[in-house]
Amino acid sequence: MRHVAVAALLTVAACKPPPDDRTSLPADAAERGKAVIERVSCGSCHAIPGVDWPRGGAGPSLEGFDDVGLIAGALPNTPGNLAAFVRDAPATKPGSTMPPMPITPAEAQDVAAYLYGMKDE
Ligand code: HEC
């Protein structure tokens, strides 16, 4: 009898989510991505939904970006390609006029999560 009770307790414990589970939710990544976008001023060249200022016009508007077929008309629109492009566009698409941005690979992934998740206003 005792053994059965112990086994049941262990099963319950194994089902509990790890305490830090929340930090890996996509919504958190998008929130961090937005902060990165504001910090390095992607908005000085792009109109970006959710980023009110600045709204520059040197690069294309990023509104409705999740529907774009090819990133900058050249790369398949996948999270990996997008993260690589926003960090170092000329290395990802030779000849791109978007400059490399001072962000880490992890920050670039967060930025990609924001660009895919944002809603047009
Ligand atoms: C100095 C101006 C400038 C800055 C700053 C800038 N970009 Fe760009 N961006 C451009 C230009 C110009 C293009 C078009 C590049 C091309 O076609 O190769 C572009 C293209 C893009 C594209 C592809 C858009 C499409 O419709 O395919 C994305 C996504 C993008 N930028 C995201 C960002 C993000 C995120 C940041 C900040 C981390 C950023 N950009 C900062 C100028 C800029």
C-alpha cells in the first residue's frame, strides 16, 4: 500500500511545469524584441506597427510583414533567415542597403518574434 502512494506522489511531481517555463513563451520573446527594436531605432528607417516614433522611410514599411513571401525580395521568409537578416543584412543578402545592426543573435530572434507577431494598426 505504501509503495502505491509514493508512486502516485512522484507522478504528480513530474507533471508540474518547471518554475521558469514562463520566460520561454513567445509573447515574452516578442516583448523583448520590441524593446530591442526601440533601443537600436529600427524605426528611423522603417514604419513598424506598435512603434510610434520614429517612423522613418528609408526602408520599406514593416506593416503586414508576416505576409511577405521573400525577405527583402530575396530570402525565404523563415524565422532563421529573418533573425540573420535583421542582424546583418549585407552578409545575409549581398548588396542589401540595410546596415548591420548592433544586436546579439538572441536579440535578433526576439526581434523576429516581434515582427511575426505584430498586428497592423
Ligand atoms: C539605416 C536604415 C535602416 C535601419 C536602421 C534598419 N533598416 Fe531594415 N531595411 C532598410 C533597407 C534600406 C531595407 C531594404 C533592404 C534590401 O532590400 O536589401 C530594409 C529591409 C528590412 C527588412 C525586409 C523587409 C521586407 O519587406 O522584406 C526587414 C524585416 C527589416 N529591414 C527589419 C529591420 C529591423 C528589425 C531593424 C532594426 C534591428 C532594421 N530593419 C533597421 C533600412 C534600415
